[in-house]
Amino acid sequence: MWRHDMRLNSAILALALAGCAGKPIIETKIVDRPVPVFCEVTLPAECKDAYAVDKVSTKDDMLTLNRALRSEIYERSACEVMLRAAVKGCNKQ
């Protein structure tokens, strides 16, 4: 009886070890991780230090001041568009 149990135990052990000796399962996982990338944005030519209002003096009439203010709005919006495009280009990388 003891030998019968020994054979049964050794057979179970052999099957258990044979199951572990099979080919390993290899799983590939793709992990998306944000990576910081250095991006240098240069100041566009449209973004200058002196705008149209800076050239107007206090002695000028209201029409000249109004024209300068209106042109500054367009100059600053052009600068903003260029800076937004540069930042958007940096964020895509």
C-alpha cells in the first residue's frame, strides 16, 4: 500500500513539474508615458517692444491717438497668433 501511494505521489509530482517546465508566456505591454522635451520658442518679429501707441505724443490729436490704438490691437493680436502657434508646435513634440 505504501508503494502504491509513493507511485501515485511521484506521478502527481512529475505531472506538476512538467506543467511548470512549459514555454513561458511573453506579454508585451505598451505604456504611454509623457516625456519632457526641451522646446525653445524665439520671439517672433511681430512681437516688438515698441507698438504704435508708444510713438504717439500727448500733443497729437484724438484721431491720431485712435488710429494708433487700433493699429496696436492688430499688432498685438498678430503677436499672440504667432506665440500660440509656437507653443502649439512645442506641445506636439
